[in-house]
Amino acid sequence: MKLRFAITLLLIASITALYAQSPEYHSEIDSRLDASLYHQMRGDLHHCQTIFEQSGKGRVAFLGGSITYGTGWRDSICKYLVHRFPDTEFEFIPAGIPSMGTTPAAFRLERDVLARGTIDLLFEEAAVNDASNGRTVTEQIRAMEGIARQLWRSNPSADMVIMHFVDPDKMETYRSGREPEVITNHNLVAEHYQIPTINLAKEVTDRIDHGEFNWEDDFKDLHPSPFGQGVYAHSMIQFLNNAFDGPVAPGDQLTPHPLPNPIDVNCYENGHLLDISSARYSRGWQVDSLWNPGDDKRVRPNYVDVPMLIGSTPGSSLKLTFEGKAVGLAVAAGPDAGIIDYRIDKGDWQRLNLFTVWSKQIHLPWYYTLAGDLANENHLLEMKVSSSKDERSEGHVCRIRYFYVNGLKPESRL
């Protein structure tokens, strides 16, 4: 039974949603939980459906971390859309980067997604990384809200879907009768902006507790096995089947999504990346135009064989002028990650340890927000490499891929 169900799910995910409507399929899962129980529609996806059917073109983006970056459910959704709208020419934008949650997404959205053209449908996932990366409640809300507001300022008729993926901590929280905090925070934004959500964390937990499959042998990991990818795809395809069930009339017009006042006035609605050339720096800093660590540690896409601004000499300093409410550093924090001291607008010096719990194994791309509640005006960031270092680190290195700002976008934006 379990093997047959897994094969059926994978066929649905990789071939066509019509399979999910066949009598044979439904006779197999009649005793199983209904995926629709875990879908919160909030409005509809009529905007993108209208574009797909009337224009014959569609641009769909997938924004998230490693579960979006890898193969599996994302490929299945692409295949589903091609089969569901056979007369539509699709462009699919895979914008998943491992380790990334909503804070990186809010600042890289313009470069990685919006710069590609008008987006009709955006799939966003970050519940796993926002929690495991220790993002605060405030950061989770500001970032998810910033993503939604940037999307709708770019295209007021775009549709967006938020997915909550599963991990063992979320399963444990649900079994204790509580909702994971990160899902509560993302749902707060979804409710405010009427964004549909698919709660795969709750669905997988309930299906396991219902005896349909188990974690150890079937789903296996927060990076799902092929079986787990099929479970994700099955639920998402059922969601899309329901969303696209209604007709599109020939005269249907697109109406913009309403853009209410923000939940947090400091949300990252003007988030963008700044090139490292924006900084002024002293000796002890240098730009490696094609940085590669040259060691046996792992790296991430877009954080290897690319320009890096590198400071490794204690006391070496840099300055960055910017305009906006927030500023931060996107760094590669590997085994030699050091400590920096920084201040904004001649304020008190603060200290930041760039070394992470994963730095021994990987040159980890990490977004450090240095300030998020500034006045929306011009500011000066000063920074220097500290002579102190984490006892686990092999050096004093600060390796900057980008600066990022929530504010006006100068010519040096990426």
C-alpha cells in the first residue's frame, strides 16, 4: 500500500494533475486525509489564471531556501502548470538558495526575481530557515511583508502563495497542541494581505500520525526524499486544481490587489542589494574578483567564483554611506570568519561575531542586519576588523558579497 501510494504521488507530481482526478487514484487514498484541509485560500489565483489563459504567456517564480533550490516538488509544479495550461508559454524562475529565509529574500528579490520581468505567480517558502536561522519575530514579519509589498509594487496583479514546510521541531510543536511561532508570524502577513497558504508542516505531521507513512523510512528529512517531494507536490497540485477550477471569461479584467498599510512601518518593502564597490576602505581590505576558498569546505551558489570584498587584518576599516531604514552585510562565513566592530552615524561601537555554528563545515552565506529601525535618511556605516575572534575560528576574516539596504536605490544597486 505504501509503495503504491508513493508511486501514485510521484506520477501525479511529474506528469499531470489530471491523474489526481482519476477514480483509481481516489480509490487508493479514500481513507487518507484530504490535503485541502491544510490549504487557506484567502481570495483566489484568478489574476494569474487570467494571464495564463488570455495572454498565452506566464512567468512563475520560486523563492526560498534549499528545499526550493533542490529538485522535486518545484519541477512537479512546473510540469503541472505546463499540462494545465497547454497553450501557455511559461518562463520559470528558480530563485531558491540554500540557507536563505525571508530576510535574504526581501533584499535579493529585486535582483533574483523582479529584474527578470513581470511576475504573475510567486511561490515563497521560508518557515524552515527562518526558524533554524534564529530570525526574530520582528524580522520574520518585516521580511515576509517586504516580499509581498515589493511584489505588488512591481505588479499589482501578481498572485503569491506561501508554503510552510515541515521539520522535526514543527512536528513536535504541533503534537504539543501549539502552532510553530514562525508559521504564526508568516500567517499574520498572509492574513493581512490575503495571501493563500499551504501548511505542509501540519499536513505531513497529521499524515504520519494518521499512519499513512513515517518520517524515518519515507519522508526521511526536512530535505524530503523523493517520496516526501511527492507528498508536497500532491498537496500543492490539489491546491492549484481547486484554485484554477473556476472559468475565466473572455472579458475578465485584472484588478490590482489592495495594498493596505503595513503591519510594521519598518518592513523591508524597499529592500535591495548594494555592490561592494559602494564602500570606501583602507589597507587590509581587497576585492577578490573571482573568490574561491580553495579548501575542502562546501560553498553555496552565488557565493563562490564571484567578487568578494575581504578584510582579514585587525584594525582595517571601511565606510559606507547609504539612505534608508536598515543596513546589513551578506557575508560568506567560513572556518576563518572573524569579528567586526561597527557603528552608525558616529554612535556607540557594537561588536558582531560572524562565525556561525555551521562555519566549520561550510562558507555559509549569511545576512547580518546591523540596524533596522533607522530614520529614512542618509547614514554612515563605519566598520573595522576586530583583533578578537571566536575561539572556534581559524582567522579574523570578514568576506562581504553584498551590502543590503532598506531604502532608496542608488545607481550601484544590483
